[in-house]
Amino acid sequence: MHTRCGKDHLSSLLLTINISVLGLHSLLEHTDPRYAEIRLPVGVRHHFLQHFEALTTYMYSETWERLMDFIRSGLDIGPYDVRKC
């Protein structure tokens, strides 16, 4: 067995992870209205993930719904839209 065996399979593993993440985000866009609503003003997924990483690094949220509501309130979207008032 080669010592390169891990390196030979690393690219396949990373590709599998990336495809899985893409599938998860696509699923969320179609099944979670809060997530879909947030993605529009934030833009590309990379920016959303930066926001998400920062929030989850410094803040604990009991549920996914509470985290999504917190983000929506910060972006003034959904029921937190200040233009509706």
C-alpha cells in the first residue's frame, strides 16, 4: 500500500463534502422560508456562511428557528421589516 493513499482519496472526500453541503443549502432554500428569506439580501452563500460562522462562534441559539429569526431581525426582513410599520 502506498503512503499516498490518503492523498489519493482526499480530493474525492472533499468533493463529496462540497456536494453534500450544496445539496443541504438547496434543500434549505426550498423547505425553510426563513433561510430563503435571509439568503436574498445576504447574497452569495459564502457571505451567508461568514455571517453564520460569526454568529455561532459568539452566540448560542437554542433552535435553528431562533437563530434564523435573530438574523432576520438584524437584516430588517420578514416580520421585522421596518418598512412595514
